[in-house]
Amino acid sequence: MNIAEKYFKRQLASEEFRRSFLEEKVKLDIEYKLEELRRDIQTHKSPEELIKKVDSIEQYVMSV
């Protein structure tokens, strides 16, 4: 295990760090999913495919 991994594991022991880290991860995941949806809209994907993407994003948000 390298120094960065050890440091990260020590930081995860902190409740505040862990909460902040997970919040940022969720934000990035949602941003990525929205960017995918935007590209699909721009490339004129079928309404069914777009609805599936929206449903997927909705499920993800509800699970967090």
C-alpha cells in the first residue's frame, strides 16, 4: 500500500471526511449521468432510451 492509500484510509476514519467524500462522489456521479443524457438528447436518441436514462437517474437519486 502506498502513502496516498494509507493517508486516504486514515482520512476515511473521520466521519466528517467520509460524509463529505461520499457527497462529492454522488454529485460527480449525477453530473456524469446528466452529461450522458445531454449527449443522448443531442444525438436524437429515441424517446424510450431517453426515458430509461431519466428513470435510471431518478432511481440513483432515490437510492442515495
